[in-house]
Amino acid sequence: MLEQGEGGRIVVTSSTSGLLGNFGQTNYGAAKAGIAGMARCLYLEGMKYGINVNILAPTALSRLTDDVMPDAVKDQIPPDRVSPAVVWLCSDDAKEVTGRTWLVSGNRVSMLAWNLMPIAQKDEAEGPWDVDEVGEAILATKDSWPSINPMRGFDV
């Protein structure tokens, strides 16, 4: 792409197992998280060359997901439903779209965006936190944290 000098498009395939976590898929999730991390750095490097990089986390019926998908949704998530979003991300219409994480499942497209959630802050003039003090400050906000489902990861 650099030699051609015309920019380009890269779409990497990650997974919600790596982006959000999934019980029983530690090794797979780690690999898919690594791909997403690489793409988040690569999009920054590619920007000055007009190379767009996006992350895709598809959900689709396949021989690997057939036994874990409920029968009621299998008809709604064929793999060919993911393709239009991938093709669009590679089109000229998406030339301004880079550095994003897309979850595509059936006819649903979602963007996963990481948000910073301030938890506790102490004036620097007061010196450093001690262990009990920082723990109390953190736990005081616990009711406002996103909920976690132990079988699915974060509820988003």
C-alpha cells in the first residue's frame, strides 16, 4: 500500500471473546485481543498514508458456532450477512472511517467504543493515596460501574 501511494483499507477480524471476554476461551480471546491491539496501533501509523484500519468482530453461524448458538437465532445470523459491512468498510464511501471496532451480527451493526470512567481523584498537594484511602474512594463508586455477567463479560 505504501509503494502504491494511494492509501488503502485493512479490516482485521477480532472477536468479542478478545474484546469483552468469554468463558472458556482464554487462549482464543488473548489471540483476538492481540489482533485488535495491533490494529489500534496500525490505524494510527496508517493515517498519514491514507490507510484505514478497522476491526471487525463478527457473529455468524458456522461449524464452530453451530453447537453454541440457540436454534432460534441460527437463521438470523448466516455468515453472508457480515460481508456487506466488510465490503463497505473497504469502499471509497468509508474513506474517513478508521480506527473503529465493529460488531456485526445478522442485520445489526454496532460500534464498540471504549469510554474512560473517572473513579477517584485526589489533589496532588495532598500527597499520594494510602491503600485504605484509595480503596474506599474506589468502592464508593461501585454502584455506578457497568454490570458484569460472569458468563458473557460486560453488559454493553
